[in-house]
Amino acid sequence: MSEWKKICTLDEIPSLGARVVKSAQGDIAIFRTGNDEVFALHDHCPHKGGPLSQGIVAGKTVTCPMHGWKIGLDSGAAEAPDEGHASCLQVKVDEAGVVWLDIKQIVAVCAA
Amino acid sequence: MKKMNLVMVGNGMAGVRTLEELLKLAPDLYDITVFGAEPHANYNRILLSPVLAGEQTIQDIMLNDVDWYRDNGITLHLNKKITHINRKQRVVTADDGTAVEYDRLILATGSNPFILPIPGNDLPGVIGYRDIADTDAMIDAAKVYKHAVVIGGGLLGLEAANGLKLRGMDVSVVHINEWLMERQLDKSSAKLLQKSLEDKGLKFLLKKNTAELVSGESGRVAAVKFKDGETVPADLVVMAVGIRPNTALAESAGIHCNRGIVVNDTMQTYDPRIYAVGECVNHRGTAYGLVAPLFEMAKVAANHLAEFGIGRYTGSVTSTKLKVTGIDLFSAGNFTGGEGYEEILMSDPVGGVYKKLVIQDNKLAGAVMYGDTVDGAWYFQLLREGRNISDIRDHLMFGQSHVGDLGHTGHNRAAAMTDEMEICGCNGVCKGSIVKAIKEKGLFTLEDVRKHTKASSSCGSCTGLVEQLLASVLGGDYSEAPKTKSICGCTDHTHAEARAVIRDNKLLSIPEVMDFMEWRTPNGCSTCRPALNYYLISTWPGEAADDPQSRFINERAHANIQKDGTYSVIPRMWGGQTNSSELRRIADVADKYAIPTMKVTGGQRIDLLGVKKEDLPGVWADLDMPSGHAYGKALRTVKTCVGSEWCRFGTQDSTQLGVDLEKALWKMWAPHKVKLAVSGCPRNCAEVAIKDVGIIGVDSGWEIYIAGNGGIKTEVAHFFVKVKTAEEVMEYTAAFLQLYREEGFYLERTVHYFNRVGMDYIKQRVLEDAANRRELHARMIFALQVEKDPWVERAKEGVLKHEFEMLTV
Ligand code: SRM
Ligand SMILES: Cc1cc2nc3c(=O)[nH]c(=O)nc-3n(C[C@H](O)[C@H](O)[C@H](O)COP(=O)(O)OP(=O)(O)OC[C@H]3O[C@@H](n4cnc5c(N)ncnc54)[C@H](O)[C@@H]3O)c2cc1C
Ligand code: SF4
Ligand code: FES
């Protein structure tokens, strides 16, 4: 079962940046890439729980601000040689530019 | 569109490295076909010696297996030797008749062992030492035969002899010269080496000229006969008297060769469609026989094949290490010296230690070390960087740990460490895992090790140890010379090139720079973006806009992120001075925002730790104190002592000068953080000797010291100049720091910049050229005028509000 919630507009997320959504399941990071794709991850680095929302976004990755692990935005997977996953959530942008988040369905930890 | 055909002849180390580099740059440009005369995929030839010695297996030394070729869409023909190139029709033909057309051709045919032109050189049991087949032949011979003779006492010959000995043979090494490895060692160190090898059971026949190889009854070689008439028994003869570039194929196709296939700086032969890389090449008159230069060639050839057209190969300096376990030997550069060279020598024949450094024009030109090679990597780095060593000359011989250049593990010797011992303290990587990764993953350079193990990728203080491990496993560290090192994997350009392009073409934004310099990734990465952002704002203050998304979180949020995701706030206390109302405000803020920890920092000010991100603007507004930039590559603190105002020894008002300097330089962004200190007398209570700029008041004025550092590697600041007035201190300090801001590479602290350019250069730009000094000072003032207090902007003017506002569902 999905449960889509309105979060903000695309403009409210900086390009190559992120916003944090406070939710019952903890903080969720919503990222915006250079070509306006939007991704959502739990704001919790698989290494030591660093807030991924505070990292530097490039291509489809974010570099964790704590110790520099690189996490794939679409998969939540850490880049080699590191191993681990942040869990992903479904997110979409409608024609009006509104960002929606499915807070029910955690897209299970994606295979590496 | 049909892709172009790229054909490569020779499936060895240089060729495959070229393909790897090419695939990184332009994965879809070519259909690639590879021909290899050997029946094996690509392996690490330099590790044949440990295989022979029984320390590793062929499996361990594979670099790219057949799956790699398949995964990258490369057609691989093993066991096929190209015998003909038709340059008109652009077709190559192999010995089994396979013919393939090419648009571009790479010749990477390596070299052949030189076989002495003497009678008997073609007898069974006489081999060179080049490939897996030779290695297998030696291993097999050792099982059934007793006597081995290795002709040639160079690197290869000694490694072969050592391996055969370990496999149980009785081994003699024949050498025509008076001492071993005369191309790498001088006589003294060679004698020490000979002694240790004799202790391992090897025999040496020096100054011997081989006349003939004599066969026995079976038709196999049985003895070696010398010109002086002496004969020694030999069931196996290994010729290791040198290599000859393998140019036969190129010559037969009419490509210009002269002791190697002649190439230009873009690795093209006289036929521009045909490239050549590796040991088969003659570049500017030199044919190389070690891996490091070949990798640099590979990078350049790949760049041109990818049609980027920017790299140039201009030759290499090489270093050597003998891969015989238990023997420490290192040599690099020109170590024979001669006219115009100076030598520093240390010799302890009884202790088995010998070191020689050769110096030319205040730069290290070469080094030979035997017995204690801990500092090999460091000397090699000084050599490749061309660093001016006049300031460390006194201590140079005693190694890195004696020039105050100490990492936390600076005293350990990598070779003597056990596998469980930790090398990288930041990432918890031990020696065993690094050695394993080097062997199993086929790593060659410091960057490879950083990428695969994380060792040395954080604070960098273990870099020297990692370099030693590379050298002891591989016989060398094949990292690129710093001046050709690219900023990161997104580009082949160096920091210096990026700085120059931004200045010369007046580029004002990161996308412009990436476009202009043909970045490979759409928006760079967390390494290059912050660097480019700094280069832009420091080159074009007020014109290039700062990009917060290209700044590390601390500089984006203007507070330091803590391990639990909260932030710390350190307001500025000019020169470490405060007053009761400031302290009261700080106390009130701490209460209002329930700040859990308050601490006096090492920089004479107060840290409020554990502030929630959303509270930051409120905290700043209520504090009503300037940003301390404790989070930035910026001016941090100006530490002061009480000075002449209170202290009974004070000769100058150091507190006031500190406050003035801090107010003048506040808000300054720099390649890395900048710390100053001012002491009122030579007792030096403000610890100026470890600051980027340190000032000591004396009766007759002020002494200025520069480029100290108190962090990971402690470096004592160098005396720069003595001036009379406080105004002069301001001008000289600002001018030096502006020079650093304009020329420093991102993440280079003043000490690194100083080491790179040298004191003479800085003196020339700041002291000798008064007009230039004033211009530098003026440019600093101009740059700082456009900067605002980031806390005020965010607390009171609503700048970048979204950074501090959380969303909810
Ligand atoms: C707070 C403080 C420790 C303290 O409680 O006293 C501190 C805290 C940190 N230091 Fe420091 N350093 C502090 C004084 C120093 C000093 C002493 C000094 O400034 O007099 C040094 C040695 C002097 C020097 O820099 O040459 C020092 C050498 C370092 C280094 C090594 C720098 C180097 O070039 O080797 C790092 C790592 C880096 O910058 O990459 C570092 C990095 C850090 C970081 C930023 C680590 C990080 O990236 O999170 C710490 C931030 C904690 C925080 O959030 O506040 N800190 N750090 C000090 C703040 C001073 C201030 O008022 O601004
Ligand atoms: C035992 C040993 C130890 C060494 N130790 C070190 C060391 O410690 N440090 C160091 O830096 N270097 C060392 N070297 C040297 C290093 O291995 C070489 O510099 C490097 O391998 C040269 O690379 P290359 O690609 O030019 O040639 P190679 O790696 O020799 O590759 C050339 C390939 O081309 C093939 N080939 C040739 N002609 C044809 C043709 N017509 N058709 C098809 N295929 C063809 C050959 O069979 C060969 O496989 C060592 C070498 C040996 C043999
Ligand atoms: S404050 Fe400095 S020394 Fe202390 S743990 Fe952090 S970085 Fe290390
Ligand atoms: S917590 Fe993310 S890299 Fe360590």
C-alpha cells in the first residue's frame, strides 16, 4: 500500500542539494540532481549513520559529510570498496512541480 | 554510426593499461581487438620474480582475466602473433592467418631478452627471463637439475638467481662488471648487496666474460666456459644481460625505429594512425625498462586516442627496488654524480647500511640506499617534485622524521611491521589488508591503494608507510609525478592548469570551467567541485558567484557538523580577548537553546557544541558576535599573548597587533585554513612557531615567521623578515597570504605551498619586489571588501533560508 504525501515544490530543493523531511520513521533526505531528478533516502549513512542530506551531490551520488562514503541515490548502495545500503523511498514530481513522497513503502534495500 | 576499429598488438602491461585509460575516457568510441603472442590474459610481469621465489602463484598475479575483455566488449586473440602490418590497407595479419582492419593501431610489443651471440646460445636449457613460459621452465628445471648459472648481475638476473636458489639449485651469477647492478648502484652499496646475497648462498663470478656454452651428452647445456679458460657446470643458463625493444614487426612495416619504435610526445609513431607504448618505444632517445614510465605513456596515448588531445609525455624519472625478500635496496635518479653535483654520504659497512644523496642546484638529483630504505619514498618524492632542499639540507640525510615532518606513525618501518599492525589510523586499515589488496587487486599507485582500501585517504599521515608497502611488494611506487597529477578522476587536468584556465579565460562559474576543460562527469565530484569553487572566488572576487552546493557542509552551514549530526558554533573573539557582556550573552544563548557542552578551544575562544541545525540562525542572532570561521578553509584564529600592556617582559603590544591582524584578514577564504599568532617577546607564549604566519615582538620591531604548522605533521615556521612597525607587519603578512591565496592549490596549507615553491621565490615576490608586495596587499583588501559576515546574512537577512528549515509530513 502506498501513501503519497505532498512535501514541497521542486524549487524548494536546491539543485545538487537536498532537504530533510522529518517523519515518524525518522529523517528522510530528498535529493535533487543536476538534471532535476529527485530521489529519497533515509537520512542515515550505512557507515556510521551520518546525515546524507548534508553531503555533496554529484551525478547520481551523494558523498557523506562524515567520512566520505559515496552513496548511490537511486540504489542507496555504497560505492566500493565500502559496503552497505541506505534504504530508499519512492518519490515523484508531478507536472505542477510538486514533490510527492510515498512514506509507507520503503523500497526494500536494493541489491548491490 | 559505425565505431572505429582499434587494434592492439601485444597484450602486456603497457598496452592493457592504455586500454583501461581509454575505456575510462571514451568507452564507446572504438571496437577494440587485441592480439597477444602469449597464451595468457594480462598479468603483472614484475611479479614473476616472487612467483619464481615461490612467494606467489601465477593466479595471484593476473591483472585482467579473459572475463575483463569480454565485459568490456574487447575481442581477444591469445596465442596469436602478428607477423604483418599492411599500412596501405590498414590490416594486420597473425601467424595463423587471422586478419583484422584497423583505423588506429597500438603497438605494445614490449621487449626481448638480449641473448649473447656466443656458441651454444641456442642449446636446450638456455633461456631468457621474460614471461610465464620462462618462469615455468626455471621452476621445472629446478626440480630435476642441480647447477644454474645466471649471466648478468642486474636487477633481473639477481631476482632470477634468488628464486632459483630458493628452489634448491646451486646458483652462480656471472657478471662482466666489477660490481653488481652497476646501473642502479655505486660500488660501495653493491658490495654490501653482494655480501647479503652471498649470505643467502649465492655465488658470484665478477669481471667474467662468457665465451661459450658447452653441451653435454644429452645435448642439453652442461657448462659455461669463460674467456679466461675457466669452466663451471650448468644445467640451466639464464641470460639476463639486458633487453632489446621488440621492434621487428614495426621495422618490417617500414615504421621508423632506432633502438625502439620512435614516438613523439603524444606517443604516435611516424605513421600517425599508429601509436606505440611501453618498452618497445624510444621516446626522446630513451627506451624505458620499468613500469612507471609505461603507465604515464599509457595515459597520454589513451588521451589522444579518446580524441581529447591534451596530454603530453615528456619523459620520466625512475626509481628501483630489488624484490628480494629480506634485502632493502633503493635507488633513484642520477646517483653517480660528477661535475656540478654534490654528494652527501653515510656509510656503515659493518652495520650494513649505506646511503648516498646526490644534489644539484639545491635539488635532490639522485639517491642510493642500502640496508635502510625507509626514506626511499620520501627522497623519490623530493626528487620528482624538484623541491628546493636548502632549508632542510642539514637533516636531509637523516630522513623524513628528522626534518620535523612527523606523522603519527612516522617512526615505524613498514617492512618490520606485522600484518595485524595498523597503518591507517583514520580508517583502521592494517598492513595485511593493504599488502593483500596490492597483490590480489593488482594495485600500483598510492591512488589505487586509497581507492581500494581507504588507507591514506583521510588525514594522509600514513602516506609514507603505504608508499613503502607498494615499494616492497612491487619494487616501486608507480604514482604519478605530482606535477602531472590530475585533480581527481573527473578530469586529466591538474590544479595548476585549472587555476590558469580560470584566470586566463576569465571563467566565472563551475559549469563554465567543466565545459571549457572537458570534464568527464556532468557535475564533478566532492573532490573537484570545492576546489574549483575556491579557484573561482579567489581569482575573481565579487564577480564569480560562490556556489554553496560545492562547499563541504561545514562551509555551507557555517558551523561544524558533529558526529551526532548537530553543529558547533565558535564565535570570533578578536585576538582571544573577550569581556563580561559577551560572556553573559554566550551564557544566555547556551541556556535558551539548551546547548549541552561549552568548551574553551585550543584557539583561545569558546565553542558551543551540540546546536541543532534549525537553531543556528537564532543562536547567531542572539549571540550577536561575528562568525569565527572555525568551520572554514579561511582565517581561523589569531592567537595572542598579553604583551607589553600587562606582561613584565613584553616588548610590544602583541594583543593589539593580533586584534588588528584578525580584523584586517577576517572573512578571508584560502586554499586551506590559516592561523596566525603574535607573541610580545621571544618567550613566545602564543606559540608562533607552528602558525601559518607567526610574529614575535622584539625591542627593535617585529620578526615575521611563515609556513609553520601544528597539525598532522608538525612543521616549524621559517624566519621570513624583520620589520620595524606594526603597519609593515600588516602589509607583509597580507601580501604573503594573498600570494598563497592566488597560487596555492586547494587543500594545500601554507607549509605545503612553501615547500612547493621555496623560500627564495616567496622572498622575491614579497620582499624584494616592493611594488608587487603593495599590489598583493591591495588585492587582498579588495577581495575582503566584498565578503560579508555569513552569520549576519543568515540570521538577519534570510540568506539561504532553506538550509536551516526542515520539512515535515
Ligand atoms: C575545536 C578545536 C579543538 C578544541 O576543542 O580545542 C578543533 C576542532 C577540530 N579540528 Fe582542529 N581544532 C582546534 C584547534 C586546532 C589546532 C590548534 C590551534 O589552532 O591553535 C590545530 C593545530 C594547529 C594547526 O592547524 O596547524 C588543529 C589541527 C587540526 C587539523 C590538522 C591540520 C593540518 O594541517 O595538519 C585538522 C584536520 C584538517 O583541517 O583537515 C583539524 C580539524 C578539526 C575539526 C574541524 C575536525 C572536523 O573536520 O570536524 C574539529 C572540529 C570540531 C568542531 O566542530 O568544533 N584540526 N586544530 C580547536 C578549535 C580552535 C578554534 O578556536 O578555532
Ligand atoms: C622478471 C621480471 C621482473 C621485473 N621487475 C620489475 C620491477 O620490479 N619493476 C619494474 O618497474 N619493472 C619490472 N620489470 C619490467 C616490466 O615488467 C616491464 O617494464 C613491463 O612489463 C613492460 O610492459 P610492455 O607492455 O611494454 O611489455 P610486455 O609486458 O612485455 O608486453 C608485451 C607483450 O607483447 C607480446 N607481443 C610481442 N610481439 C607481439 C606480436 N607481434 N604479436 C602479438 N603479441 C606480441 C608479448 O608476448 C608480450 O606479452 C620486470 C620484468 C621482468 C621480466
Ligand atoms: S578535535 Fe581535533 S584532535 Fe580532537 S578528535 Fe577532533 S580532529 Fe581529532
Ligand atoms: S557516517 Fe557516512 S561515511 Fe561515515
